Amino acid sequence: MIRKCLFPAAGYGTRFLPATKSMPKEMLPIVNKPLIQYGVEEAMAAGMHGIAIVTGRGKRSIEDHFDISYELEHQISGTSKEAFLEDTRRVIDTCTFSYTRQVEMKGLGHAILTGETLIGPEPFGVVLADDLCDGEGGDPVLAQMARIYAKYRCSIVAIEEVPAEEVHKYGVIEASPLEEDIFMVSDMVEKPEAEDAPSNMAIIGRYILTPDIFDVLRRTPAGKNGELQITDALKTQAKEGMVLAYKFKGQRYDCGSVDGFVAATNRFYERYKQGA
Ligand code: UTP
């Protein structure tokens, strides 16, 4: 039902300097696979095969990654090493990739608006690849959200309860329960101080958005830090229509931070050793 997924990947990744000085944050590997490939595989598993990536300067390696490398393939052809490229080949064979560039980094909302040209007038998923999500029981978080979309047909944000001292890193919602793990959003605040936060329910890097979000973004003024904030546009959508928040089943790792990156590496290395 949802065919496309947008990957805003133009940010500077300053929390991970110097590794991200000339390498995209999205290409940082968790064990032997770059972050963005985990995200693309999650979208693919949710049936979203149209992969739209918003890149920026210095991000060309993302495009090269989702392409055939003839020299390399020729070199390893017929050897056991071919197996290392199986997942990547499956992604390339199943999905289509389109790219556009965000010329000025004016915030996540602006990056999503930049992606309009690749998405068009249809609902779409959004994955922030530095949030690595490990869906419970192998059920990808985006697939969980797509099922909720099929029932409610409105924008949905994935949320996680975080400690009060961490709410300042996130968009935080005010909401009332609708059904188990699903909430109706009434308000949102971008990166509030703990005392101003309406709850401890923080938005993480998975969204399903209805295409009217683009018009809302166009009429949304710059917000916190002078950036166009997706939370401000979602707040308008919530007030004029309906936005749901979904407490996803699974584990999220903030791989844009060193602590989250190391935790994810340890977890996925365990799995790698078990051959899964
Ligand atoms: P972050 O807040 O993680 O910013 O952006 P960042 O620049 O990537 O990383 P830090 O905080 O400096 O370490 C959230 C997501 O939005 C994208 C980023 O690529 C990331 O996936 N983004 C952000 C854009 O694509 N464009 C922007 O102008 C801002």
C-alpha cells in the first residue's frame, strides 16, 4: 500500500566527527553493513521498494553502494566471497533508487520537503538511517507502522519513552491513548527542556507521512535553531486532522551517537557470530 520510503541523509553528522568528516554518517558500518542498508532492508521488508534518498555534498558513496561494482564483482566471481554481497544484490534487484540533493542543510523538515520531487502525491515512509531499529521477533518497525497506516490512513510517528534528562534531544509529544501502544497526538515540542516537556514520549527516526505534509511544510516557518522542523509541520497536521504516535515493538539504537553505535555493534556482532 505504501510504495516509497524517503531517507533524509544530508546532515553533517557532527556528533560523530572526525569519522564523518569526509564519509557520510549513513555509511558507518554496524559490523559489516552500512547503516543505510539496514534502513533500506527495513523499508523493503515493509513493501516499500521505491527508495528515495536526499543526499548532500560528500555523500556520493551512498549512490555507489546501491549500484553494481563491475570490477569488484568480476574479481570475486566464483569465489566464496560472493556471499558477502548477497544482501546488497537482493536490495539492488528489488528496489529502485532515486536521489536528490539538499543544497543547504536547513533541517529535517526542509530535507523532507526537498524529497517531494521523488515522492509525489502518495503516502510514504521516512527512515532516519542513524536510528537503527531492530523490530521485535523480526517484525520490522516500518512494517508495524504500515499496518497501522492501513487502518487509520494518517501520518504516524514512532515513539519511545526516554528518561527525563534525555527529552531535550528529541521531538516530544503530548497525546492521549487510542488503543494499545497507539496514541492520538495533540501537541509536539522540538527538543524541550525537561521541565517544559509535555511527556517523556520521544519521536524516533521512523515516520509514515501523508503527502499533504509537503504543503504544510511549505507554509511552516523556520523553528528551533532556525531550521524547518518536521515536528512543527506534524503539529499542524495533528491540529487540522489526525496524527498518531506508535510505541513500536523492538529496540532502537541511536547510531548517530558513539554510545548507541557501540551498543548496536555489540548486539549485531552477537547475531553475526551466530550466523544470523
Ligand atoms: P540529526 O539531527 O541527526 O543531524 O538529523 P545530523 O546533522 O545528521 O547529525 P549531528 O546531530 O550533527 O551529529 C536527523 C536526520 O535528518 C537528516 C540527517 O541526515 C539525519 O538523518 N537531515 C538533517 C538532513 O537530511 N538535512 C538537514 O538539513 C538536517
